[in-house]
Amino acid sequence: MISIALMFAFACFGLGLLFCLWRITVGPDVSDRILALDTMVINLIALLVLYGIWKGTAVYFEASMLVAMVGFVSTVAYCRFVLRGDIIE
């Protein structure tokens, strides 16, 4: 039963990644593209956690924490670049 739920979750989050990729390519505004990129990071974290559950190992949970930290920093840096034109003051 858990394998069916995992496959369903993989499909849902994979579809979410595709929708976010579509929003990045045809987004009407820069802010929409930034939000889609941040949502892609969240979906990737969810996929890593699901894969860790499927394989039964804790390595993927640690990898998801690293992706979360890098995703947060990159989102903040990209927003600062869009707002100010410079990342480092």
C-alpha cells in the first residue's frame, strides 16, 4: 500500500515540477518566475524525501536539507538582484 502512495506522490510532485517549469518559461513577470523557481526547489525537496522513504535510507533527508539551504539563499540572492541590481552591497 505504501508503494502505491509513494508512486502517486512521485507523479504529483513530478507534475508540479513540470508546471513550474512551464511558468518559468512563459511567466508574464519576473516575480512569477522567481516564485516558480522557489516552488521548484520545494518540489525537489519533497521528491528527495519521498525517494529517501522509498529507499529506506537517511542520506536523502540530509541532501534535502542541503537543497533547502541552497534554495533559500539563491531565492534571496535572486530577489535582491532583481530589486537592487546588486547582490553584495
